[in-house]
Amino acid sequence: MTPRRALRNASRIVMALLFVVSFGQAAPDKKSQQQGRLLLGKVLDQHDNPVPNAIVYLTNARTHAVKTYIISEDGTYRFPGLDSVDYEVYAQFNGHKSDTRSVSQFDERPQVYVDLRINTQ
């Protein structure tokens, strides 16, 4: 093998090792980053009873994209993986609507708990 060819092979090996090392270091950083905030809570009536089958609407204030969640029997809802932007959330059930609540982008808690109350009478 000529010295030039040996140098070229060594350069390729070094480049491959640098790629593997840099890729290996980048992967843990992604896992260690937050996967977004979690918004959770309950939908309750005026007597603090869960409101099954209510629908919770979550609006991203920046993009105006809306996500929905249909409440289960225990009245809980959850929206995982939320970006750090402002959100508005409210619930509806049989023509009745809760107050609209805001979740601020400056609220840095990883879990934000918001109960929504609907007057069903």
C-alpha cells in the first residue's frame, strides 16, 4: 500500500470516528431536553362532580390550532407535549360552556393543572 493511499484510508477512518462520536453525543441531548409541557385537569359541574363526555378545547394562541379531548367517566383530561406558547382552554357539554382559562408561555412548570367548571343547569 502506498503512503498516499494509507493516508487517505486513515483520513476516512478519522472522519468516520468523528461522525460516530458527534452523533453519539447529540442523541442524549435530545432525550434530556423537555418533551414539552403537560396540561391536565378535570371538568366539573357546579357540585364538583365529574362531567363525563364533555369536550375540552385547547387553542394554541400563536397558530390558532385547536386540539380536543373527550372527557372520560372520571372527568379528567390531558394534553401532553405542549410547546412553550400561550394556550387557551375551555370545556363544553350539552350547550353549556366553562370559562376560558389561559396558560402562559412564561409559566415554566412542566405540568400545569387546570380545572374547568361547567354550570350544567
